[in-house]
Amino acid sequence: MPEHSSAGPDGVIHQPERQQFEAFLDQHRAMLAASLDGLTEEQARRSLVPSRTTLLGLVKHAVFVEKVWFNEALTGRSRAEIGIPATPDASFILDDEDTVATIRGAYRQACEASRQAVSGLDLDSVLRGNRRGPLPLRWVFLHMIRETAQHCGHADILREQIVSADANLH
């Protein structure tokens, strides 16, 4: 998934706060999507930890996160109405039809929908649909940067384990 902000974080140092938030979030989104690059379906689904976390499941969870924060929190629609699982844990569950291509496509679409959903809002706009109560868009951006970066770290470790284990087999 290419970065939406062509400048990247280094290119927005002196830009308005909103552009900085978007650039950092888009960089993390791109890094998370790239964690699937070059992997087989088996590698992407490989379970290495006791939880439901796999690389493919992690990106599928990121689709859920985008929809929670830029759809549910913005519109107040229920997760059932949006078509996402009721809980974060359930968002890691892979179905037979989930593939690297389908999950990568769903993530790309979710990120673009998120960008569109908030494009007309400013950072002080209040999103009223979150269970925590009303939240400013600024807080949602910061939360998404933090959460997506955290998932990038998980993905880096999982990918390193997969690639190194498979390299040792050959």
C-alpha cells in the first residue's frame, strides 16, 4: 500500500499539525501492509504466539481498527451495521477466503475510507460514536498513530521469525 502522503514524515516537519498526523499514520499503514510482502499464504497465516495473532490476522485486525475509529466513532453506527466483529479479539480470526491479496485490498480500502470520512473535519472536530464518549479528531489521530505503530512492531517481530525460520530450512 503506497503512502497517501507523498512527502512522508520528513517532508512535513514544518507543515500544519494535521498534515503531520496524516503523514505519520500513512507511513505506519504502509509499513504494516508491507509486512505481508513476499510471503506465502502459509507464512502469512503461521501462528507463532499463543494468541490469535498472525501476520495476516494482524492486518485484518487493522481493517477493524480503521473502521472502529473512522466509521463507528464518527457515525455512531454499530459494529454489526458496519460489518465488523463485535470485539477486537474476534477481528484476528481468519476465514478460509482470507488471503494476502484480499486482506491487503480490504486494508487499502479501509484506509482510504478513513481518509475520506475525516477529510472535511478539523482536528478539533468531535467524534461522538465511541464508547469512551465524545473525542476530538486530534486524539483519534494520535491513538491511531500509536496503535498502528504498535502493530508494526508486532509485525516486524513475526516477520523476522517467519523469514529466519524458513531461511534455516533451506
